[in-house]
Amino acid sequence: MEHRVVFDFDIHFSNGGGLQGQDFRLDIEGDEIDDAALADYIVRDLRLLMVGEVRILKKRIIVEAHKRLPARQA
């Protein structure tokens, strides 16, 4: 079974400004991910720089087919 995490996030940048997302989905390995790992994942996946605080909100795990090819196949 493949799992995805569905969550809202609030990112504040150290040089000002911010970014928010609602019902954002990411493919994950396994059936759980902690907030710190998810924050790192979203920052890395979006290739963000100058990130200050990341807040993860309304996180839930769903069973759904992954939308991307694994990195080794992309």
C-alpha cells in the first residue's frame, strides 16, 4: 500500500514574508511521518531558501497511489 500525507502548512522566511498551503499532498514512505521530518521534506521538495519557522497543521495520512516516479526512475 502506498501512503500520502495531506496537511496544511505555514512557512515564515527569515528575510521576511511567508508561504501557506492547504490540503497539500506529498508521497511518503511508510504510514507515518513526524512534523519535523515533514517540515524538512516540504522545504526540500519546494527548494526553499531562507526558511525560518515551519508549522505543520491538520496532518493526516491517507492510502493513495503515489503520483511521482521514485527518484531512481525519474
